[in-house]
Amino acid sequence: QVQLVESGGGLVQAGGSLRLSCAPSKKISINTMAWYRQAPGKQRELVASTASGGATNYTESVKGRFTISRDNAKNTMSLQMDALKPEDTAVYYCMARCWYGTWEDYWGQGTQVTVSS
């Protein structure tokens, strides 16, 4: 079984920055990696994703403020979040599509990001 370990959440004032990181518990082949978030009372939404070849995708509300990156050699992924807004407050989840006999999506436990106004 693969576990995804997240770190880097916390409390920050509006306009500030945070960096989230995600790493699998064992070395494994990974295709797509992504960050999702879920705010209270809302559905989980895709924030940003990165394919193994390097292509990235962002939801419109974070374009120009968030940067997703990955280290394929280490199988790690980060999300640099700048110019944070109160509406970015949510639990952020790491997702990785891993090869474990078949391609399966694995999720981290979630890390809280709170942006105060």
C-alpha cells in the first residue's frame, strides 16, 4: 500500500505565502500528481495538476498565484502558493496516480490552509 505524506499547511495572512509538499511512502511509478482542496460546505475541487512529462494545469482562480512542481527522481510534488486570499482557505489534498499492479489514485490525509483577512 502507498501512502502520500503532506506537509506545509498552516495559518497565514492575506497576501502571504505557503508551500505545500507531498511525497509517497515508497518508491513507485507515478503518472499524474495533483493538488485538490475542499472548503467547508463545498465540493472538493482540482487546484493544479502536473503530468509526468511536465505539463501543468491550474484552476482559473489560482493562475498566476500558485505554482505546482514535481521532482520525478524523488517522486515529490510541491505547491507554492503566493498572494493568498481568504477564499483559498481549505483542506488541501495531494493526489498521485500510481502504478501498483494497475494505475490507481492515492490520496494524502489533507493539510489545512487558513488565510486570514
